[in-house]
Amino acid sequence: MPVAQIMQCDYFDAGECRSCALMGSTYREQLADKQRRCTEALRLFAPDLVWEEPFPSRTEGFRNKAKLVVGGTREDPTVGILDRDGAGVDLRHCGLYEAGLAGVVAQVPDLIGRLGLVPYDVARRSGELKHVLVTHSPDRELMLRFVLRSPGQVGRIRRGLPELLERLPGLRVVSVNLQPVHAAVLEGAEEIVLSESQELPMQVNDVRLRLRTRSFFQTNTSVAAGLYRQARAWIDEVDPASLWDLYCGVGGFALHSVLRPDGSTRDVLGIEISAEAVESARSAAAELPGAARFETGDATTHLRGAPPGLVVVNPPRRGLGADLAGWLEASGTEHVLYSSCNVDSLARDLAAMPSLVPVHSRLFDMFPQTPHLEVLTLLHRA
């Protein structure tokens, strides 16, 4: 891939959006800097650790989801971000969206107008439509979510559903999320699904994941697929008979780990605090051989019984924390596969687990043009 490439963005050049903080540096420089950060963070715990080559991304056109803040007026809505004064900044032609998603985002302002939805005005605390959230699958299917302040305009969207389905081929899931709080919060607790289907299938490698409206999935499908392939390869190298996937989400790591190299299946258990994500994982597991199990619970309080041969952890940015890191250190499990989006919290957790030593690591660049990254590390008990 053209790692020397520099992405050009009219919005960035005009000072309208600075979300891509690394814009203007070559992709080769971006990858090298991220690799240095990861190497330095883990050097203390494994001075001789040999890193796999970084897994790169397309430098543009890689995002599978759009989180659009709605501004402007009903007659002239904007979708993108808000400026410091709370006014809408239209970014409908952002170059980060993958091809099938870019065309949909470009249509969103017109759809808002046709539905008669009133954008929320932050300064005046008036209006209804706060965000539009769009997810695009490898099969070119779509999930479309409208985040409203109150249920007052749900009827407009419900009545407009036939037109939405006609204008957006591949539209599979349509919902309304209610977020009544005047705060910088993306979505609320109540979701109203308007479409017949509640799930968006996401084909990733040979696993068909399923996303419900509030299920988390990585923003970069092709790099996520590479992450899961690498995880499967390292798990197969260790070949545990049993595996726990903590913070399992919709089951990406767990479901990629069900089959063993000889064709038999592993005893796989996934734990996730989101009941909706667990339902998604169970739905996907039903299509695969074996009997992967998924339970709703907090990773730090749901541990019981003898530890498995390998534990997968994919925590939020804050990391595992003292309780879970302490349990893993004392558990006797021989292997831990740690997927981290924050090398600083990863380093803190490794310090709390001195018996578990990194033996393989690889950087996965989920977010080109930004400092964000994902690093996968396999730990063996010393």
C-alpha cells in the first residue's frame, strides 16, 4: 500500500474540522510513530520482544460507521460536528467513509428534510434531532439510527419508513434512540426499533457477526478482520481446550476461536456487560459449530471456577484495573491474549501481572490520521 501517501482534506485545510490530528504527515510516519509508542510501552516487560509487522489500513475510505451531529435548520440541516458556539458544521463529504457509506451520508441532510425532522439547537435547547448514526456492512447493508430528544417526532420517522427503504437500498435496521439530556452524550438508554429486522449482519472473515442497535463493533472492518485472524493464529498456536473471552462484545474473538486446528471445537465462554451485545453474540453463535456460550455480567465480578487454558481480554481504554489484573495474575491460567486500545493502560496492567510475559505483539492501525491504535499481545506465564 502507498505508505508514503498524505491524505488531502478540504475540511481540514479550511480549518473546519481538526479531528484527523495527524493530517499532513505521511502514512509511513504515522505507522512508525505508533510502533515506537507501542514498543516503548512494552520494553520494560519484554526487552527482547519481537514485533510482527504493523497491520496497516487504507488511509482514507475506511470507516464503516458515521456518527453525525445534526445542526442547522429543518430547511437546511447540517451533518458532521458542532463548532465552539454549538453551530452545525457540515461534513457530509468526509473522506474517511468507505465507499458504500459515503453515498448514504451525502443523502442524510435531504432525508432529514423530507422527514420534516427539526435539528436540535444546542444554544437554544430547542428542536429534536440530535444525531444520525449509520453503520455499513461488507454486504452493503445498513443500520440507520435517529437520536431524538423526545418521542415527539418518532411518528414522522415511522411514517417515512417506506420511503427510507426505497431510497436507501440495503437498509436493514431503522431505529430511534431517545436522549433527553442536554449534554454531550451520543445516545440514551431507550431504543425503539422501527424496522422488521433488529440485527445488521457483519461478515468478518468466515464468521457472520450480528450487530444490534447499541452493539459495539470496530470502526474499520478490514483491520478488524486482520485483528481476528491474528488472534485466531496465536490461539491455534497455543491450542487451549477452553477459552474465556472477557469484554466479549458481539463475540468477535470468541467466535473466531471456536474451531481448533484439527476441526474439533473448544469450550468457549464470553462475558459482556451489555445484554444486547450478548444477544447478538448468541445469535451469531447459533450459525457456527460447537456450543460457544455467552453470559451477561461484569468481567471483574463474573469469574468463578477453574481458569481456562487461555483468557482473551479486550477492555475499554481504562484497561483491566487492579481487581481483574490481580485475578489473572493469581489464576494460574497459562495464556492471556490482550487486545488494547491504550498502550498506557496496557503497560499498567502488565506491571500488575508480572508472571504473564509478552511473547507476541502486533500493532493494528484502526484509525489512520489519528494517534489512536489497537495492539494485540499474547502473554505466556513465565
